[in-house]
Amino acid sequence: MKTFHVRRPARLRHASRPAFALALAGAALALALGIAAPAHADKDADRARAAVQSGEILPLSRILEAVSQRTSTFPC
């Protein structure tokens, strides 16, 4: 059995290069943002923990408890 190779014109062979480069750049950006996000979240958690310990803000559990008590007595 004989196989044939169809040669595409040069303009079609290289047409996907910009799309590939764009996809590669997008993947690199997503990776960079994905790596940076946890570091930012850690800083936020540390700031929130320090604010709770200093009494500047209430812990989430106490806030949720207060909201639950207020909404359970609220007439529907």
C-alpha cells in the first residue's frame, strides 16, 4: 500500500504558530498567577489572625453565631 503525503502551502503550515504562541503565553500567565495567589492568601490569613488576637475584629465563629441568633428570632 502506498501512502501519500500532502504538502500544505507555507502560509497554512505556519498559520498556527501565532495561536500556539498566544496559548503558551496564556498558560505561562495562568501559572504565574496561580503561584502568586497562595502567597497573597497567606498574608491575608496572617493579618486576619493578628486582628482577631488583638481584639480588633471578632472571630468568624462568633459573627456567625450572632447572625444565627438574630435571624432565628426574625419573623418571616
